[in-house]
Amino acid sequence: MADLRIENLTKRFGDTVVLDGFDLSIEDGELMTLLGPSGSGKTTVLRLVAGYIDPDAGAILVDGQNVLTLPPEKRDIGMVFQSYALFPHRSLYKNVAFGLERRKVARDKIASRVAEALTLVRLEGLDARFPSELSGGQQQRVALARALVIRPTLLLLDEPLSNLDARLRAELRLEIRRIQKTLGITTVLVTHDQEEALTVSDRVAVINDGRLQQLGTPDELYRKPANRFVAEFVGKMNLLPAEREGECVYRFTTGETIRTAEAGRKEHVLVAVRPEVVRTGAEKGWNRIDGTVAHRVFLGELTEIGVTLADGTLFLARGSDLPTVAPGETLTLSWPVAATALLDP
């Protein structure tokens, strides 16, 4: 397999700068997800790596070799598109065999490698079917088999699950992870789905406005976001402005004083608290804040309570064991000091 280095990558479309000096290193055998909103530049990175468009500046190195001078078919990359891009007039077998036929692989080897790829994606026995006879999930598996059958050094996945329903997305997320780990193939996945990114990735690169906002493990992104954008884009986050009162002590604009595990660098900060760590009532040694219940909604596995603070801010708590409360009730919310993060305002 291979490692991938993206160095100072810049891309403009007319007067619009889509990528601005973008850097990223992906290790051999790693599954890296590029996560960001629409228009953030994540798909442009994938298209540049694949060779479908050219950068205005920068380098793309696979195992130390700059591949920018190579056409797409010479880069040894497997690509899975958002639309699947299957040939409707070709059988499942013929779709998967396409890349091998283009590479003039011997017929007997094509047969064995297609069978191997179909087994890997759990579609054995369906090779005579056509795309119109397959479900959306099966079509996506065919696209994945077609990308893998050529045995690429890099696998690129462009929003591969966005056209599937929630149940199939959850199922195929685990399948992609299983296959990637089985093969040990270096993989770059593009998505705007935070849950997808957190579920399948070794590391996640959060991108916005063509710039890398944070690179880290799913746990690091969730528990220690680098800035306000990451905090708000990856999951739900309570954000409250506060002013430093002392060493690891901050005061909200609503008047409450809270403690933090680490000292902040600035006088004025945003206190960041995940709703999942917030509980009702005053827990000993925890930070706390009071407000008025705005809503209580059932989310399936979790219940969410929203509390309006004195300054009008909505503060959220989420959990499986939150009490029954009614709008208008006064409620105290508390959370651990260690779960209190500080961000630049």
C-alpha cells in the first residue's frame, strides 16, 4: 500500500479560492476522512488526488513520488463515486471486470479476481444480475468491488453512502471499515456526515473554506475541538461566553462562576460543553447553571432537554435517564469540570 502527502495544495475556480495552501499527511493503511460542509473544498481535494483536475500550486506525493504529472489511469487509484457510476448495460460481473479488461489482464485472472472482489463485498452468486436488478446498497457494493478489484495503492470514496437510507448507511459504514481493515489499504473518505466520519475513521480532517480546521482522531475532535467551527460542526455543543476570574475560574455573562481543568490563554473565552455530559440537578463538585425549561424532546436512544438561561441562550442536556420536566419549570443543570473546554471567541 502507500502513504499520501498533500503539500501546499491550492486550487482556484475563476476568482474563487477553493483550496488555500492545504496540507495533509495520510499514513500507510490509514482511513482518513475529509469532513466538512458543502463547498468546503473536500471533494476538490479528492479530485486533485485522483487526477481529474489540476492544482494551481502544490504537490501530491504517493510513497514520496509526485503524481501530478501522471494521468488518472496511471496513478493506481481506486475511486468510488457518490452516484455509483455503474454501467447499466453491463452485468455485475462485467462492471467489476471493467478496470481489469482495460488493463488487459488475462481472462482467467479476471474471473478469479472478480470472484474474490465479489466475495469481499458479500455479493457472491449475483454476478449475472444487472444494476437495475440490485438494491441501492448492493449497487454501492458493486462500485466498491470495481474500485478494489484492480488492487489499487489508494482508495478514494466520494460521499459513498449519501444516496442510501439511514439503515443502509449504518450497515455499509461498518462494511467499509471491515473491508478497509481486511485489505490494509490507504483510504480517503469524503463526507459531510459527522456520524459517518466518527464511526469509520482512524483520523478525521475537518475542512472549511479550503483550510484545514483540525486533524485528529474522532475522540479528539469530539472532546477537544480546536475552534468554534469544529465544535459546532461535529455534534452538538453548548457555547457560552465567559470572562476569566482567576486561575481556571471563569464567570458567565449570566453571573455563574465555573471551574475548568486547564487554564485558558485569554481573558475572554467561549466555554464549550457537550450536551451528553450535562445532567439535571446539582452534582457535588460539578459546574452548574440555572434556567427555565424550554423543551423536552424524545430522540429515540436519548432525550433532550433545552433550558433557557438568563441571557436567553438555550443550553442543552442529552441523556437516556433525564427526568420528565415541563416547559416553564426552573431547572439546574450540571456537568463535570473535566468536561469543560475553552475556545477562542
